Amino acid sequence: MSRTKKTLATIALMLGVTAAAASPALADNGMPVAPPDNGMPVAPLDNGMPVTPLDNPMP
């Protein structure tokens, strides 16, 4: 194998290894995203009030 072919093969191998190492960082969910700030407070689920059952015609 000539020196030129060896050089091109080495460069191709290095590019492949670099792409394989960088692929997780380029994924869709690789970067954390802050949750949207809608400004609405959330009430606690357990407030001690009885819950009325939904209308369910099935026995």
C-alpha cells in the first residue's frame, strides 16, 4: 500500500471514530431543555374534599 493510500485510510478511520464519538451529543434529546414556564400554580391533589364519582352508565 502506498503512503498516500495509508494516509487516506488513516484519515477516514479518524473521521469515523470521531463521528461515532460525537453522535450521542448530536441526538435530538442530547441537550437538556428547560420546561416551559406557564406561570400557573398547581394545587395539591389531596385537599381533604370528597370527590364526586363520574357519570358511568355501566354497572
